[in-house]
Amino acid sequence: MKKTAVKFIAGALILCVLLWQANRVLAVKYDDGIYSVAKFYELEDNSVDVLILGSSHAYMSFNTGVLWREQGISSYLLTASAQPLWNSYYYLKEALKTQTPKLIVLEGYRLLEEEEYQSAGFVIKSTYGLKWSRNRIDAIKASVPREQWMGYLLGYTQYHDRYTELSEEDFTSEKKAERYRGWKGFEMGMTTQQMGQPDFGTCTGSIALMEKTEKYYRAILELAQEKNIPIMVVIAPFGGMTQEDQKRFRTAQAIAQEYEVPFFNYNFMEDEVYIDYGTDMYNTSHLNGRGSCKFTSQWGEYIAGQYKIPDHRGDPAYDSWEQDAAYLYALLEDVELRETADADKVPEYLGKDNYHVFLSVDGYCQLEEETVNSVLGGLGIDDVQGGGLWYFAGGDAVWNSGDGEASRYFETDRHDFGLRRVQRPDGGYDNEIVIDNQNYHTVENGINIVVFDGVTGIVADSFGIDADNDYQLCR
């Protein structure tokens, strides 16, 4: 009888371990919610001076790199995509277990929320990153109808069929991309949607917030004040605001005034920060990288002057914020390069310290052409007879193929690079530039260039100088 009981207990323990491991592997790991919480748990206690809550309107507007480089502010975006205020409230409760920020910021776009419950994906993003605690349980209970509580609390019932999506990161729980090394929750919009400058006009009157939204809005303000931490509400710039939205924001502002909490709607603050909707928007609802820099620079200067927030620049304990900033500023340079349409402006980018440049001369190419001479001459290439392959790092020549067959392969801890020059039966040569198993080749005749950013860990740009099109830059 005793042996049977021991076997049963041992079997139950093994089953629990297997289920726990399966749950860990199968659990979804969204960046826009779950992983931002996971990275938050890694922070040293009381290292975050500005804690920012909200949805994608927050994590695409408040640029943590700009706050650091310009003001030395250690900020963190504890956010999730489309996050309603009830989930922001439980994120705040969880954050205050380990952090005592000098300022709490609620980005208020989701004050417009009209639905009591969201779709499963958004619920998961806003709750499954939290460690098991009363806060996670209460967040789930606030997010779904009562009859669904058990399914979400068990967790694996929501993602048990992810087998076909699993990757190495699911088993290691490690995000390998360079962006995660010092990541503080900010997501940069990498492209531009050109829009006309919106005319929001003026309207009168107000519309009540949804009852549930108002309840948790007040709870957030009250929790901050209970902890004696300053809080402000900010509406980041976005292009699609309606008069109905304005009326709800007016109600939210009145509530903030009840608590003597600052409320800033930057859609009506052009004198403080001018957003050019032709160049600064990722889409109708979100700023791109340029827009986030404009907005954050002005706002960061304001809070640095209004609140007692220390400047941590130069403090080794805050090196991860400098790492985050270095990544974000490099990412901005990558965007600028990709948006360059003039081949004559390319050389100024190719010598940057963080750039690895892979270049091939293919087919026919006239060195005496002004654009060709500018690009190749800037890299010290003065002979392209017969073509060839070159590799430069920080503007310095590392390797070239010569005019015959040659190959070069090297790898880092996250990426692999292959260069190969092979002779064809007709006596000509084919050049190959392969990065992470992808072959890059833009033009048949002219120059092919691939720029890999060692800081961001991405191919910043891949383009050609096309001899068949008057040596124009093409992508």
C-alpha cells in the first residue's frame, strides 16, 4: 500500500513537471505585451524613474532612447497592444512591488474604450506576462466574462495548438535579436505613411467614459496618489481623432482635474511640439521613429524641468539604458539610409562604425561614371575591371575577392555571412552575398550593396546602382 502511494505521488509530480514544462514552451511570447513584462521583471529594484503605462499609442510614442540621451532619464514602457485601463491598473500594481518611480505616465488613448471585453489575443497580451499572483488572477477576471475565467487561468487551453509555430526561442525563453539586449519597451515605427495635416477643429460638450473604463481610470489615479507618486495623463499625437473622441477626452480631463492630475492632449499642443503628418507618422494612429523623437524630446525636456528626476548618464548601474539608446539611434540611421533615394548621398553612410558593407560589381560597370566613382572611390576601390566582391567594416577594407574565384564565410553569435565569387562556363563570374541564408542581389549590371548594422543586427539596406538605368539607385 505504501509503495503504491509513493508511486502515485511520484507519478503525479512527474506529470506536474511535464505539464509545467509544456506550458512554458507553448505559452505565447508576444513582444507587445507579454515580453515587455518579462523584461520588466529583470530590472533592478527601484531603477525605473519614469514608468509609462498604456497601449501601442504609448510604446510607439515615448522613445526611451531619446529620454536617456537627452535627459538621462531611466524610463520603461510597461504596456501592451490595445491595452484597456483595467489591465494598465494591474500592470501598475505589479510594477509597484519592485519600483518606486519618480513619475507615472498614463497614455490615455484607451480612455476611448467602449467594449467591456476584448478578443482573446489582446487579453493574453495584457495578462499572460504577469507572474502568478493575485494581480494576474484579478487581471484575468477583469478581462473576460466569468464563464471564461477558468480557461484563461489554466493558460494552456488558450495556446495548446501552437505546436506548428514553435521556434528555438520557445524552448530557451531567450530573445536573441539585438534589440532585446537593453530593451525598455519602445517599438519604433520603421516606415512612413504620408498624411495631410489633420484639422481636429473644436467641439463643445462631453461624452461620458464607459463605466468600466472610468472605474479603472480613477483607480490608477488613486493608486498613484496613495503611493505618493506624481502621475500625469498624456494623449500622444495621432491622426484619426474624431469629435466624439474629443468629447470623451474632455470628460477624462475633467476627472483628472478632480485629482489635480496634469492632463496633456498633444493633438492640440502644436506650439509645444509640431508633428508633420506627411513625414512623422507610421500610420493614422501611431508616430514613426522621427515623430517619436520630436514628441519625446519636447515632453522629456518638460518633465525634466517639472519633476525631480535624476540624470543617470555615466552611471554604470544604468548601462542597459545606454545600450537601449544606442540601438534606437542606430535604428534611426538605418531608416534614414533606406529612405535615401539619391545615390550620391550613399557614401556618407557607408563609412559608419557600426556598418558592415558588402559590395559586388556585376556585369558591366563604368568607373568613370560620376555616381560609380563617388560610391566606389569613397571606399577606396579604384579598379573594377572584371568585377569582384568586397567587404568593409566601419569604412575599412576587410576582404576582397580579387578578379578570380574566391569565397569568405564568417559568423557571429547571432548571424552568419557568406561571400562567394564563382566562374561560369562562359568565362564570366557570378557574385553572391548571403546573410542569414538570404541571398541579396538587386541589379544584373552595376553595383550591388548590402549594409548590415552590427548594432541593430539587421540588414539596414540592400540596393543597387543600376548601369541599365543611368546608374540610378534602385531597391
